[in-house]
Amino acid sequence: MFEKIQAYLSSQLDIPAEEIDRDTTFESLGVDSLDTVEMLMDLESELGVDLQLEEKISTVGELADFIESKLD
């Protein structure tokens, strides 16, 4: 899942994927709350799963873990 999010962010933000790791914060990437909502909607559509965030997620790794928990 991390690799999917990494590729998505790389594509959307036009930055090399290798610059994004599990500890990369969305803030450091310049991703605001609107960008996060759009990303979650895209991922929901692609994965066919409901991704309503119950708490703030700050890093790419936290988002990957959250999505994996919803897929189980």
C-alpha cells in the first residue's frame, strides 16, 4: 500500500518517488487538508473501500497503515 501512495503522491506533486518514505509528512510535501481529501477520494474509488479518517494522519506511513487496516 505504501508504494501505491508513494506513486500517487509522486505523480500528483511531480516529485521523485524516492524522495517519499514512510516517515515523510504531508506537511513537508505541501499537502493541505483539501489535497488529502482529494487523495482519499481517489484511493477510495480505486480500492473500493470507505476511508473516513477518525484521527489526524501526519505521515505517508500512517496513511498506508490506516488503509491496510480498512482492507482487512
